[in-house]
Amino acid sequence: FKRLMAYSSIGHVGYALIGLAAGGQSGLRGVLIYMAIYLFMNAGTFTCIISMRRPDGRAVEGIDDLAGLGRTDPAMALALAIFMFSMAGIPPLAGFFGKLYVFLAAVEQGMWALAVIGVLTSVVGAFYYIRVVKLMYFDAPEASFVARTPSVSLVMAGTAAFTLLFFALPAPLVGAAQAAAASLLAG
């Protein structure tokens, strides 16, 4: 599972690079928004991964270790499902908007082929994220994980709330990214 997330990181950097390739203020704004959203999605995902330990001390290794998590730890499964769907770019989660901003920057610069390739690779990548959710909710449960600490639960809940509710209040992040992009290009 950690390896899947590492490969996922490479893909997400590629999406951010679409904004850099587009250039200009909208491209830079898209990159800043995308990376801020990715920070929350990734922090939440790795919080879940790191906190998953079996009673014998064994950590999660394979994706199959997540089987039945929806029955053994519904809160963690819900948070991880939010992160997986968001990384896949499913609306209305934050990851969708991150990708939208970088793809729109490419379209504004006439880089239609790059935007289409980005969308197509996002669709292909969604299969891997949705497979994780399928395992958590539809496969027979594995052994339960040990209880997580309250601080881990707080990070998991906070990052999941940001990822889930970004669409309700995007203005602070979008405004800050716009101001940063304008400032960086002005100098």
C-alpha cells in the first residue's frame, strides 16, 4: 500500500507540472492550489497508513491488509475512502478541484492535448484508488488494527474534513494562491 501511494505521488507531481507547463498566473495559481490540497490528502492518507498496526505489531504492507476495514474500523475506512476518492479526482472532493485548476490553466494556454492526457491518466489512476475502497467495504475483514491515539484521530478527522468540505469554502485557499502567484510573477 505504501508503494502504491509512492507511485501515486509521482502521478500527482505530474499533474502539478501541468500547471507549471501552462505558466503564467493561472498556471502558478493552479500549482499552488493543487499542492496545498495534495498536502492535506497525502497527510491524511499517510496518517491512516502509519496508524494501522495489527495486535502483533505488524504494520500494513499490502493493499489486501485493508480488506473489511469498513467493518472493523468504520471511521478510518471513511476517512481513507474520502482520501482515495479525492486523489482519484471525484467531485466534489478537494482533489477534483486541484486537478480542475491545473487543467483549466493548460486549456487557457491552448494546451488542449496536455489537459486531455491529464484527464485520461486521472481516469486510469482512479481504478487503483477505487480498488482500495472496494477492498475496505466489500471484502471479508482481516484482523482488526490496534486502537489509534487521539492525536492520530484528530489529524485524520481534520484532513478528511478539509478534503471533504473544500468545495464549501475554497475562497481562502484560492485567494491566497492567487495573491502568491501574482506576487511571484510581479517581481
